[in-house]
Amino acid sequence: MKVTNQNAMASSYPALRGALGFCLGGPVVLLLMLAKGTPQGPLLPILGFFVPGLIGPLLLAPFLGGWWRTVRTSMGFGFGSLFAGLSFILMLFEVPAKVAWIPCLALGFGLVGAVGGAFMALGWPVFFGSAAGFAIGGAAGAVALVTVQATISRFLLHSLGSTRWSGSLDTVDFISFGITGILLPYVVGGALLGRTLAAHRALKGTND
């Protein structure tokens, strides 16, 4: 029975589940980023980051050991994601040096993983794995913003600037910015969290 359970867990694609789960709420953040010019200012985009954190752990429920811990973990990652929203807004409006975006997003998303890991209460290895995984995701997103997204912007400006599509240039550029700076950190962090939880469950099953 133990071998069967381990095989079933192994076939559940924990990394894919984690990546997809945290990615699902990303479009909500992108939509709310469009509201940054409203009287509420950046408040709505920051609060929007709660959604990916809330949804993400739901797809990892088989690795969390019950629905109560899953709900608790969702709340932890939801509140933790507010740090990511704050760091992203600060990065956009208060940190002009792009190289500083890397520690900024790494710290912001690292706090996402740390708060979520604390709410999981599955031990120090899972806590540190969660914090490190999302910090890596944040750093990866920042590196993509500094390098890949800048190249995309130049390409769009060159290819669309003198065409009838020039009016949509800002929107397309914004979407590419959001994909690299918001979705990518959640995808990487969620995938690494899924692997961490799968390893924890496998180790727990071996010791039982």
C-alpha cells in the first residue's frame, strides 16, 4: 500500500500543479495593474496579489495532508503575496536602477514563500524550501525584466511603431512586462514548492 501511495503521488506532477496553481491568479493582478491610475492608486494592484497566493495551494492539496491545512496554507500565501505586490509597486515607482529590481523582487517573493511556509507548519525544511523557491522565482522574474522584457519592448517598438497597431503598443508591452515580472515568479516558485512538498511527503511515507 505504501508503494502504491508513493507511485500515485509521483504521478500527480507536483511541480506542474504548483506552477499552474499559482499562475491561475496572475491575470487578475495584470487587470488590476491597469487600475493604478485610479484614486486608489497602487492599492488595488497590491491587493490583487492576494489572489494568486490564495489559489496556488489548492492544486497542491494532495501534498498538504488535508483540506484544513490547504485552506490555512492558501490564507498564508494570500497574505504573504501582499509583500510581492508591495515590492513590485515599489520597484516600478521608487527603484529607478533596474539592477536593484533583482534583490527587490527576490525579497518580496521570498517573503511570500516564508509566510506561506509558516502557515503550512510542515517543519523547517519545507519552510526554507518554500522561502527559497519563491525567492528564486522573484529573482528569475527580475532578471527576465532587466534582460528579456527590455528586448521585447525594443522589438515591439521597432515592428509596431509605424503600423496601424502602434496604438496597442503600450498594452502589448504591459502584458509582456506582467508575464515576466508577475507570472514567471509565481510559476517558478509554485513549481519549486510542489517539488518540495512532494519530497516531504515521500520522506514522510518512507518513515511511516
